[in-house]
Amino acid sequence: MMNRAKILAVATCLILNCRTCFGADDAELRAWTDASGSFTLEAAFVGVADGVVKLRRSDGKELTVKLSRLSSADRQYIDELTDGDAGPKTTTPSKLTGKPEELANDDGKPAGQKSFPRGIASAFHAPDGEHYLTSVRIHGGRYGYPQAPDEDFHVTLCDKDFKPIADFDFPYKRFQRGEAEWVTLRVKPTQVPAEFVVCLNFNPTQTKGVYVSHDGEGKSLVGLPDKPAGTFGGGDWLVRVSLDQLKGEE
């Protein structure tokens, strides 16, 4: 027969194993919101892998959602649960050289403006080495009611095939109503692949949106994350990105 110490040891192991097996079932139910803020679901976090989050509803049914489709608050929550291993590779501004290089497709001469419900997109090629997106500059002006809508628009970093890497949301009021001007949107430094696309989603309607400027020559992209929608032949979007490198790697 086992002595008392061995019995306690076995019992402890059984308890720990049970907690390991059923910990996901005991996970906290919370409200999850998509990046647009239009859809909410109550569920518990199960796990994340390859940019896909698994959630479990109160009825036990599991579902998956792309990490980039969740709100910034939800992504931060997952980041805290996983010690920062859930999303794309990021860094802090203090670790960068502070000497970013701006990439542009346009000639700097606005020739017109457009607003596309299907999204505005620009493709870029990063220089050799490891580079981080630090900001996006857009030449545009808001249209619609005088007061900016109380909602966010989205800037999404995608790979060359429009697969989302990271999503950043900003309040509509960042754009002034009327005449177009350059607006700089700073983002958490996020590593970019050699070829990447930046998508702009203003979710425009007849009463709200942003006219983005384009130059007079060239061809631009149209599309949203996971939804490439062809090209725009009227010129290159006046959309620029800034990339920086880690100190010591420049």
C-alpha cells in the first residue's frame, strides 16, 4: 500500500492535470468586438496560432477569427495573455535608429481625389534588411457633415497578397473637412515583409468619407484585407510609408 505522502503526491498530480485539461472551459467569458466595432460576441479565449484566434461560446461551440479582424483592445488582451507572442513582430521606437526612410509611389503632385467603398491600397517594396513600419502619410480631406463621425477608420498592413499582418485604427477626426492635406498616422513599429500592401478603409457613405488624392500618371490598387479589388488607372495614390531599422542594423 502507498504511504500517506505518496497518496498526497498522486492526488496533487491529478488535481493539476484536471486543471490543465479543463482550464479552457473555465476561461473568462468576455465581449469580443471586431475591428469595425459593428459586431460583438461573448466568448472565452481558447488559443491563438498563425494569426488565427480560437474562441469558445457559453454553449461550448468553438469558432475562429483572424487576429487582425479583432478590435485593438481585444488584440491587446490577447497580447497580454500570450506574453506578446500572438501577433506580428513589433518593437519600440527607442530601439529604432530614429532615421526612417519614406517610400512613395506618387510624384507629389495631386491631380484628383477619389473615395472607394472597396478600399484604397498601395503596394511597396522594402529595402534589403529588417524594416519596421513606423507611420503612414495620406494626402486627403474628409467630406460629409461638418462634425467628424464618432467612429474609426482602419489602416491595415498586408502582405503582397492582401493577407492582413496588422491593423491600426484611428479616429475620423484626424482628417479635416474640406481641402486635402497631408495627415501623418504613427503606428506601433511593425516588421514588414519584402513586399507589402497598405490598405485604407474609411467605410465611406454619401455622408461621410475621405477623398484620397492621386497624381496624374500611373496605376494604383483598390482593395481591402483579403479582398483585392483590382486597380485604379487614374494615377498613384498619395499614400506614403516610413520604415526604420533597429539600431546597429542600419
